[in-house]
Amino acid sequence: MLDDALFVNLARKTGYPSQEELLRCRATQIAWARDGNTISLLEVCFAQGALSDKQFQRYERWAKQIAAADAGPITQTVASPSGAEETQVIHDSAAELKNYKPRCDRCGKETDELGLRETLDRKKICAECFVKPPPRTPSAPKTPAAVAPMSPSGSAARKKGVVNLLKSSGERLAALVRRSPRRDKNPPGTAGRSPAHPGSAPPEEASSKLVPLVALALGLLAVGGGLWFFTRDEPVKVSKKITPKPPGPPAAGPLPAPPPLHGGGSPATPPPPGPVSSPPPVVPVPVPPPLHGGGGPDPEPPPPPPPPAPPGPSDLDRLNADPNFNDAKEGYARAEELYKTGFAGKTETEKQRLRDARKLLEKARTLLDKLPQDLGDAAETFDQLSAKVNSLLHDVEKRQGATGN
């Protein structure tokens, strides 16, 4: 049988099975190995439907070539675009693949997981290189540009130019901040004397000292204005609820007298009271006779309705209680175990296990057909078991045909 690592290498070159199918079948192989079933990855792929019968026979032919160390190439027949069949070379020599071991394309070590782990550029890498970023080629160091030595005459000319630049800048700054000339406050005849305050500096020296102070004050003012502008808060408008006042009592004052109803000045005398009318007579209301006809106590109320009957078993409970369904489920579980242990089909015991698994599956199929068609809410459970039985029965029949059983 073909080695798992070599099978993965040939699958990369042929394109079947695909990467997704290889990973899925590898997980199934590991799960079966926990149950004690040692099966090659090639056989698992064929059992899971990842390979057709023709492709499986092609891999078996290549396995015989590699085991015999055949120097000839590994080939396959494919259909060309024109419709004619042509021979495609998979590997130049089968003998070179006899002792094949997958190696990492990055560090050269043997890879784990049969070389199934790969990068986006289709390179096989090991677990250590998979978690590490790829190394980067360092760039060439930059060499500083050579500086030509300066002659003594050039250095002196450069210093002289810097001094002239500083001097002209100072003169321009003094001309910008120079104030208008002061009036001479000394009386006539005192020209040329010392100022009124002995020891005070002349106007030119005082103005030159004020220049940095003025510049510092302007800078602080600009910084403070900027901070205030960008950090100021919007004024909050406080809405005041005005409660309407209730109207006050009317002003006290004498009420105007009503005008007289007659022509005289004295008020009119009230009319004498008339006769008081009598209340209407009370009409008696007849009382209906009692319904039960006698003068005894009232009849008893009707009895309450009987409580509803308890609900019966659900559709799923009735299905699980059906002996045909339980026998079919147990038969499927037993057939699945026999199929895994006898998958290779090489010895007589393994072939007998495949035959027993097929009989159990056919019996389970017959039991499921006896169940009623209208299962209600339990139809989904029935369909799942029926699909499993049909799929495993198909795999067993295909495996028997591949092993000549």
C-alpha cells in the first residue's frame, strides 16, 4: 500500500484529492485510529468518496512501481483539449520516490502532518516555520557621502559672510523698533550737559534692551490668545421657566343696586308664597315568582366540567418505542463497526466482516421500510437514520467490489 506522505506528495502533483478533501480524510483517519483501526490515508480517501475507482486503481499501480524501484516515469492518461488521450508524466522516475520523506521548503527539516501544511504560495512548511514569520533579506547599509575638505581661504570667507549677515540683521531689527526722537527737555543753554537723572542709559541703549522684552510679551500674548480661543467653552443658555400667576380676587367694593322694577323709588314687595304641590304617588312593582316553583332553598349550582385528558406520547416517543426502528438503529451501529474493522478486505476475516456488515444494513433497510409513512414530528429523525443506512450500504458494496469480495 502507498505510504501516506508519498500519497500526499502525488496528490499535490495530480490535483486529486484536493487540499480540503485531504484534510477532511486525515481527520477521519485519526478518529478511526483512536478506535484501533489502522488504515492508510489512500484507503480512507477512497472510502469517503474523495477518489473514484479509476483514480484508486491508478494510485495502486503507482505504489507497485515505487515498491519495485522502477526506473520508468510515473504517468497517467488524460484527455487533451482536442479530445484525444495523451500521456502526462507525474514524476520522472518511480525509484526516486521509494524512500521519500516530506521536508520543509523553508528550513529543510522533515515536516510533520505528512506535509499537509502549506503556505499561500503552495510551499510545504513545518510547524516551527508555520508560526514564525518568513525571514527578510536585510537591505544594504547606506554609505555617507564624502565631504570635500574646505580650504583655509574658503573657511575665512565663510566666517566673514556669517558676521556680515548678523550685523545687517541687527541693523534691520533696530530700524524696525526704533522710536521717534525725543524732544530736548533741557532749557536753552544746557546743551551738552548730563541728563536730569545721572547714571541713566542713553536712548539708543534703552531701546535695544526693550526689544527682547517686547518680543517676549507679544509671544506670550499670542500663545495665551490661541489657548483661550481653542479651549473656550460655548456659553450655556439657561432657560428659565416662567410660571403663570393665578388671577387674584376681585377688588372689594359695593355692589350696584338693581334698578327698581316699578316706577316708584321704594323697592317692590315680594309676592306671597303659592300652594305646595304634593309628591307623586308610589306605584308598587310586582315581584316575579321563583323559578323552582317552591318556597324552599335555591337549587345547587351545576357541577364543574371534567379536567382535560392528559396529552398522549409524542411522535418521537412513539418512534423510539417502535421495535423495528430500534432494531434498525442497532443493526446500523453494528454494521458500521464491522465496516471499519474489515475495511482492508485482504484476509478472509476482513472479507467476512464486510459481508456481515452488508447483511445487517440490508436488514435495517427492510425494517425501516416497515415503519408508517406519516411520522409527524419524528420524520426528521427517521430520515437521518435512513440516509446513514443507504450511504454506508453504498460504501460497503463499493469496497467489496474493489477487494474482489
